[in-house]
Amino acid sequence: MLKIQILGGPGSGKTTLGAEIGTRFGLPFYEMDVLGMKNGTKHTAWIEDAFAIIALPGWVIEGGAMIWNDPILDHADYIVLLEVPWRTAAYRIVRRHIIKSLRGINPYPGIKSLISFLRNSRRYYLNQCRPDLVERMNRCLEEQRTLPASLDPEQLLTRCETYGVEIIQAPTATFRRQYLEKYTQKLIVVRNNADRARLLDLLAQERVH
């Protein structure tokens, strides 16, 4: 069975693609938002989930966080990185917020929540962040290059506690891309519908083999 990690910024289409892959290829699908409602900011809970997921014969998981999911990145057959323009992401974020609000299923209702989320998302796509975050991101990347292939739960917890939630959530698109350089051989970047179609064709071929 296939093992697939989908990453990207807010509004990049992670959940939609993950759900389609899960349905098409019969894989259990894990949503970061669902795990987040359960785990909150408890690093140990996220790490436990990561090791529980990789123990399964196949899976697809979408999300935006880094570090705690290193075991998932290590064990994935493919890592899919969704990269879309900020305008596209912003449109999708607003549309999703309105639809969920109208259906009464928005966990973060209200215009203030939407504006705050848009502001933070814009910083991600335009690679804007505080100088202290830049310094922490650089340290994190430098350390990552020297790490062994697989870390145990205690080592992962130390990294999560060292860099904190802001770095785990990947403050910028550039940071995420640099973090994934370690996995270039199995990294697939999807920027448009043609890339998406090629990905699904590849996965279908892999399934046959």
C-alpha cells in the first residue's frame, strides 16, 4: 500500500487532494485539523500519532506542521508539496470560511478569526517573519542536515521543545521547501492541475506494481 505525506500552506488544497487519494486508492486519510483538535499543542501527542501512523501498512496524511512528523517523512513513499500563488490561497481560505460558517461547522467563526488567519497566511506565502524566527529557522535547518535518518520519540520531543510551535508550523514557504530538501528523491511538487494529474497517474501506476 502507498504511504503519502501531503504538505503545503493554508488554502493550498491539502485536504481536498488527500481525501481524493485516500478514496481512490483505499488508504486511511488523516487530516491535520482533526488531529489538532485532539492534540492541541501537546508535542508528545503529535509524536505518538506519527509513530502510530507509520506502523500502518498504508496511509495518506495532510498537514502543514514539521519536525514532529519527521518519522512520517522518513517512511513516506512520496512527499507531495503543494505550492500555489497567494491570491489563489486567499480566495480558497475566504470561500472555505464562508461555506463552513453557513453550514454551522466552522470551528473558528467570525470575521476577526478570518482576518487573523489571512494575515498569518499572507506572511507564510510572502516569506515574511520576525528576525528572531529567521534565526531559529536557520538553526533548525542546520541541525536537521546533521541528524540521523530516524529519531526516537525522546529525540523528536527535544527538537519540538527546542524550536517551539512557531517553527513547527513552518513560518514561511521557503523554510518548508528548505526543510524538505533532505527528501528530494521522493518529493513531488504540485503547482497546477497538470501536476496534479501526473501525480495521480504516478500513484495509480505504483499501485499496479
